[in-house]
Amino acid sequence: MTEPEALLIIAASEVDSNLYYATRFLAPDPFVFLQVDGRKVLLMSDLEIDRARSEAKVDEVRSLSAYESKARQRWPNPHLTDTLWLLFDEEGVSAVTVPANFPLEYADRLREKGVRATAKPDPLFPERVVKSPEEIAAIEATQRHTEAALEAALNVLREGEIRGAHVYWRGEVLTAEALKKVINVSLMENDCIAQHTIVACGIQGVDPHNQGSGPIRANESIVFDIFPRSSRSRYFADMTRTVVKGRASDSLKRMYDAVLAAQLRGIGLIRHGASGPAIHAEVSRTMERLGFETGVADGRHQGFFHGTGHGVGLDIHEPPRISKANHTLRTGQVVTVEPGLYYLRWGAVRIEDLVVVGPSGCENLTRAPKFLEL
């Protein structure tokens, strides 16, 4: 008799995108997902079982407390894995595949009971990598809200006035915190959740993940990187723009032009079957040809020292990568294209769009204009 193929996840779908993808059921506490020969079964607490039965996209929802009662007949203080062993026995399961982040405690206890637990590296569900039309529509909807939030912040900058080295708005020094509040409130009003929004002015932007703080200074680069998740669909979007309130220096203008040229070159290379490393190398060469080298100076990495792009979906960073990692693009994948240049002397420039890979090119989901000065 052939042993059934079984996949086991124990997690909270609110934070585990694989579990949410498999069930389309959102819960803040961990629950058990078992897929046996393609049939999906959940073990749910009394708190969530009725909601799961009405909402989860699975074949069967069973009562965790009923299995716990059976387990107490065999063990005085049963562990969750004792309860699972009863479920496995019913289903004829003696080996499970688990995600790479599966809790070690559970894996060890299952192995002690004779169950073979084998971790599978991401992507746990390969079909997640290629997005359906519905998923692409969900990502694009989040992208529209992202653009609206950016425009709200840019309008604040437009209304602001330069006094000396700083920008003032409504009589006070404008800060990164104030701009992030404008962005995050706009997102919230559109049922999106802001996650570590970046508004980094001047040399703060030279650290690409510095979220930014303090006064906004005139005539310096301001990196806006906004990557919210929709509360409705759970799908992310991702976009970066760099602007200057006032006049950019000639060096900053040349940086901006180089990053834009590299980004457009990268977008032009995206298509089914394209090599992520090859695109990344060409994006890097484009900026080098325009005079911007990468290396360590003054103890800091400067130039272009991160990947060109990454997949976006239920996670903000998903396969594939457009970087040195060996990934090949496929039709239906949604990826960012986000080259940047970072120098302590001049500041930072990063420009990021979100595109859908197609058979002979790509579709850009991003509509926000690209400009430097305002």
C-alpha cells in the first residue's frame, strides 16, 4: 500500500503566509493544517471552529478539543503532538513534510513517536511564485492605495516652504515622522496596514532600510519607500520615489538620472525566461558606465550594494530575486525593480516600480510619476 503524501503546518495564519495561502483563513493563534493526498484538514479550537467551517477553503474542519479528549484517555498530560499522532493514525500518516520554519519542538516530539518529519525549503507551495489574475488585481489595488499615500505626502512637501536649511509646514519644522503619519493615515483610510514606512532625508537614506527621523532639510534627497499590506486581500505592494524639496545639486541630479536609466534598462529586460543575475548585472553596469562605482569608502558600503528586485505577494519579499541569486523569471510573477545609489557626500536615490512578468516583456503596475525636484 502506498503511503499517503502529507504536509503539516502548525502556525498562526495571521503571520504565516503559507498557511493563509493554503486555507484563506485568517487567525491570530496557531492551528493545525494537514494536507493528505491533496485533501485539506484543519484541527481548530472551540473558539475558532465555527468561523473556520464557514470561511476556510479546506475540505474538513475537525474539533481540536475532541482529539484532546481522546488523547487524555491515553496520556495524563497530552502534548499537541500526542493529539496529532491520533489524527495521523486515523489518516494512515507516518511521514510528513513541514515548512522550513516548522517549530523544532514539534518536529522532535513527532520523531520520538516514529513520525518522519522532513523540512521543505521555500517556496513551500511553488504555485505561490506565479500569481493568478486575481492575485495580480489584488496587488495592483494595494499599489493604487500606495500611490495615493505618496501623493498625500508630496502635497505636504509642495505646501511647505523653505526657511534656511529646513522645510516648514503649517508653521512648524516638517519632520520625517509627520510625513510618515500622513502616509500611514492615508493607507489606513484605504484599509491598508503600513509596515516600517521609510521617509529618509539626506545621509539617512544612505542606509537603505533607515526609516528616517527628524527634520526634513531643503535641497537634500528624500527617499520615500512605502510597502503596505491590504487588510482585505492580505497582498502587499511596494514603491519607492526620491524627491528633493528645493534645488538638487548637480551631483544628485546625475545620480538620479543614472538610477532612472538603470531602472528603465532593468524593466526593459524583464520577460519570461530572463535571468535574474543577468538583469542585475546589467543594471549595475548601467550605473557604472554613468560614472557611479560601488565599494567601501569611509567605512561604509557606497554605490549600488543591494539586489535589483524581489517578488511581492502575500509576503513583501518572496521569490524570485533579481540579484546575484540564481533565479529565472516566469510569466505571472510580480517583481520590483529598485536600483539605488548611496553616497555619504550626496545622499541617496532609489526608484522602485512593481511589474508583472510577461512572455515577451512586462506590465508596469506602478503609475506614480518619476521626478526629482518639487
